[in-house]
Amino acid sequence: MTDLSGRWSGSYCYPGSLEPVAFVADLRDEGGFVSGLIDEDGAGFGRSGRMHSTLAGRHDGTLLTFTKIYDAHDEVIAPVQYEGLIGDEGHEVGGTWAIAGDWSGPFVMTRPREHGAKQRAEAGATI
């Protein structure tokens, strides 16, 4: 099973002509259960500065699903559901995000190839 732990860079798009929003996700993968933190530009919500959220989900085979929940703000932001396919030997995920009954759009996230080489080296050192 692919270990998705590590730092991922990505972006998601809103419907229409709005600009993509870049994000960084730090994931922890424990046997297919994924948790982590996301940091993104608040401009997509008309805010200055950064916005933070947590995520929790799982992956099975090539399918990753997780829910993103924004930290407390002045207004309530609904949880966001993500579903994507893991590709490029565990270095890319692409799919869609959705806010129930509201909006949806595509997302993609990638991590450096050297992440996998580092993990293999660490695993070899412990054998």
C-alpha cells in the first residue's frame, strides 16, 4: 500500500472564472487512514492572510477520500469533501472537491519524487 505521508503542494478551482487557490497539505498516513493539516491563501474567501484546516479520511487502492474542516472563523464554513485518484506512483492525486448542495470543482496535489526515495532508504536502514 502506498504511504501518502508527507508534504503535498496543490491547488483547487472554483466553478466559473475564479482563480485557482494554492494550498500545502501535511499528511500522515497510518495504514490507509489519513489525517493532516492544510494551509491556504484566504483570498478565495475574501480574506487577507492564511486559512487553516484539518483533514481526515482514508485511501484504498488508488482512491483517496477525505473531509476538510476549516478552523473557527467569524462565519461557519461547511466541511469540504474530497475524492481523488492516486497516480504517478503515489506522487500525485487528482479529483474533485464538493460542498454538499453548494459548490464543487477540481483539485490536484503533488509531492516531490525524492519523498519515496527517502522512505525506501529509511526502511532499508531499519531492516
